Amino acid sequence: MGESSCWWRKSVVYEIYVRSFKDSNGDGVGDLNGITEKLDYLQNLGVDVLWLTPIYESPGDDNGYDISDYCSIMKSFGTMKDFEHLLNEAHRRKIKIVMDLVVNHTSDEHSWFVESRKNRDNSYRDYYIWRDGKEGNMPPNNWTSCFLGSAWQYDAQTEQYYLHMFSKKQPDLNWDYEPVRKEVYKMMRWWLDKGIDGFRMDVISLISKDSRMLCEDSNIKGHTVCANGPRVHEYLQEMHREVLSNYDIMTVGETPAVTVREACQYAANQQSELSMVFQFELMDVDGGESGKWNDKKYQLQDVKAVLRKWQEGLYGQAWGSLFWNNHDQPRVVSRFGDTSTKEYWNKSAKMLATALYLLQGTPYIYQGEELGMTNLDFQSIDEFRDIESLNAYQEYVEKEKSISSEDMMRYVRKSSRDNARSPMQWDDSENAGFSAAEPWIGVHSNYQWLNAKQQMEDKDSILHYYQKLIRILRENNIVCDGKFQEFMEDSPALYCYRRFTQEGEIVVCCNFTKEEQAWDERVVPEGADILIGNYEKHQRGVMNAYEAIVYQR
Ligand code: TEU
């Protein structure tokens, strides 16, 4: 597929965490018909593509990222008919649907694994990664899973260990075994033939394990060792040849621990693997992935350095994504903005969207971000549902006793994945209009004033600002193609850059602080107009608290 059909470069993606978006049948769990009900809302917002988190049959150990059947729908989400209806209704509104593809691992309840663990001669044995333990019945190496504990689980039935980079109910598939790849490609074609518009590929950078490393200890984390393994590009090129190249779709690779150089291979403009990468370096600026349970606050210079590196590194070579948060990350306005007053909350949420989405790359808006939804205010660990947070609490507070319960609660409220997973706040009725029943996870107590209904009526709302911004992102060639140049790189308060083509240029300036900042507006070209901003009146040369302003010539 040539570059000409890269429609996804001018698209705005909206991520839906299905379980928490809208419950249509009153069981406290979001579902497919709930999404269909809200398509008009999404069309109004102006997004082009919906990425649905996994909707397949799953025991739910990791909220659907543990799949037991790739070709059927999770019962609590609805039926295949409901899915087809959603797809049709979305397409009717010119909205595309991208599905989550989770093929680094399956659930241990998937029939392949049920077979695989039966005996060593089973024809599915090599679908997974089995190894003998080390002497003294120790795991083959010292890797830890992303959710803590060993990445190896002993299985008494066949007296071997299997590898799981995530929970022990998520055994890793063995991509070196050709039948696994064939099965995955077959399943992908099956979904594409139904008419879906692409895949978001879960931890796709981890699929190729270096077999020499599997029995070696290492002093870096297991999932970092596995990232960008020896045959990952070979497999993705094979997948592209056999499946992806036959459809006009978008593919986005979730690629933890990817370098700019690797990204230029995964998502090269020539398109022999994926449409774009989704990388996490920005999420590391405050401890993020490498040690999220802490109090660390970000520094604007670190944010700017990461953005600069990726803007310059991918330009003209490859394509990337722009995101502030997703279903695994805390809420952007709580993390990078200011929720201390309603005024600052409103202004900083708009400023953050402006700062990021006018860069080059496909924007990913996470449900509720367009309302400025905030981190949770849960008081007790019992209110959390996320396996990662619960395991960490158990490990550090209860087992190791290395963190006090009070500190850990603060860290969890800052970094837990559940911050993003509380129910979407639709209105001020009970359960925020998400469900008629008690939701599977608590609603944020601020729903009475922070909700979609209120913001639809309020012209100054974050929602209206997102609508306006999205319209610009979809139409503006400079935003899509322009080269990036930064001003005032060293400023710890202002983020200021220009994007330019031969056609014209835009200049963006954002104040990340509540203090007024002086800005030398000579960088704004003569005759430029204001394209968008979050203050009614902009005072030349002065950036107000959390002000964002964009000029275009
Ligand atoms: O996340 C993969 C990933 O890179 C994790 O390190 C993630 O960033 C972590 O959850 C942050 O705390 C994907 C999915 O997005 C996540 O929801 C799944 O739990 C995980 O894969 C396993 O499928």
C-alpha cells in the first residue's frame, strides 16, 4: 500500500475502554450497544476512528487482555450481531473501527493453552514457551513479569515452566513456531473480512523472544530484554505480506521500549510493517513505566526533550502517535495539568491538548479526556480493580513492607491504571449516566459537575474546545506535514514551536504554569491570524496562566 492512501495520517483516533464507556443493559458493565448509543456524541466530537479495547471472550484476569477465544464476543459486552450493528452504524457515520489485537499472549483458558499444558507431546505444546527449571526447581531465569513476581509459572502436570510477561493467566505465544503465526494471520483475515478498519497491536514489540536469553539471568527487566527481538521485523513483514497489504487499513503497534531507530523500521513511510508506532517515552518522564509507584513530578524540559527527539527522529522517515493518556495511564489533566481550581482545570486541559496534538502524528484521545476527567479519589485499596495496582500493593505494603500503606495509596491515586478506567461521566444522574446498576468500578465523585451533558451546554467547556481543535487537526495540511522547529528550548514554563511547509506555517505557544510568562512574539510571522486559543482575549507578549495560543499564516 503506497503512501497516498495513508488516510490515518489525517485521522483523529478516540480510544474506548469498552467496560467503562456506556452500559446499555443495566449490568454495571459497559457494552457494544452502549457504544452504538453514543455514536452521535462521537460524530459530534468529530473523531474519525474508534479503537476498541479487547471485546473478545476472556476470563477477565487483565480486563480482556487475556483472551480465551479470538473469534467470539465477551458475553457481558454483547453478541457478534451487536458488533456487526455497531460496525455498520459507525460506518454509516464515516467513523472507522480499529480492534485491539492481543497476540503476544493468550489466556491460559484459550483452547491452545489447555491443549499445550496437557502433555509434552501434545501437538499444541510448542504454541507456548516451555522450559525446564533450573536445579532446585527454580525458574529458568530471573525475569519478572510486568505485574510482579517471576515471569515463569511452574506447571506440575508436565513438570516444566511456561513464560508469561504479564499475569500467569497470560502465557506468551511462541512466535518462532510457524503454526502460531498462521493461526494468527487467519484470525486477522477473519476480522478484516468482516469490514473492520485496522488493528491496534498490543505489545507487538515483544513477540520475538531470543531463545538464547530464555535460560539466562539478566539485570534488566524481562520485557525490556524481549523488546525488539531478533525476528520481530521478519514476522511483521510476513504479516504485512500475508494479511495487512491486502486491505486499506491502519495498524498501530504498541511498542514499549522502542528506540527511534527501531520505530523507523516498524512504521517506515515505505510501509512494509505497520502504519505507526505507539511508544511510551513521554510516559516515563515522572517515573512512569520504569518505576511508577512514587511521588515524582514531571519537569517540562523533560517533556519537551522527548517530544523534540521523536518529532525530529521520525520526520520524513516514519509515522508516530500522539497521546497524553490511555487505559494504562493516569489522567492527563491530573498528571500534567492543574486541578487545584476549576478555572485552572479548564484552562490547563485545553492547553495540554493544544501543546501535543499540533505536533506531527496521529492523535489518540482517550475517553473522558475531552471532558477533562481527573484521577480517582478512592480512599481504600479495596476500591481498586486493576491487577497491576493490587499486586503492587500486596507486594510492597503487605509482603515486603517497604512502602507504608499511606504512601502507597498516594502513589496508586497518582499512577494506577484505574485512574483511566472509572466510568465515563455522561451526566449528573446516578452512576453518572453510565449505568442503571452499580458499576463494576466506582464512579468519580466529581461527576455531578464534571460530565458530558453539562459541557455540551457550556460554550466555554473543554468538550467544545476539543471539538474545535479536532476540526483543525483533520483539515490542516501544515499540522499533518509541516516540519517542526522549537523556540525557547530551555524555558521551564513555555512550550513554543512552529510547524511549516512551503504553503505556510503555524506557531504554537503554551504556558505550562499558573504564573504569567513573558513571550517574545516576534516569532509570529507578519499577518498571521489566531487559529485557536483558550483565552477569549490574548494580550500580545503575555502568556496567562495555562494559556495556549496558535497562530497561522
Ligand atoms: O500494555 C502493555 C504495556 O506496555 C504495559 O507495560 C503497560 O504500559 C502497563 O500496563 C502500564 O502500567 C498492554 C495493554 O495496554 C495493557 O492494558 C495490558 O495489561 C498489557 O498490554 C498486557 O496485554
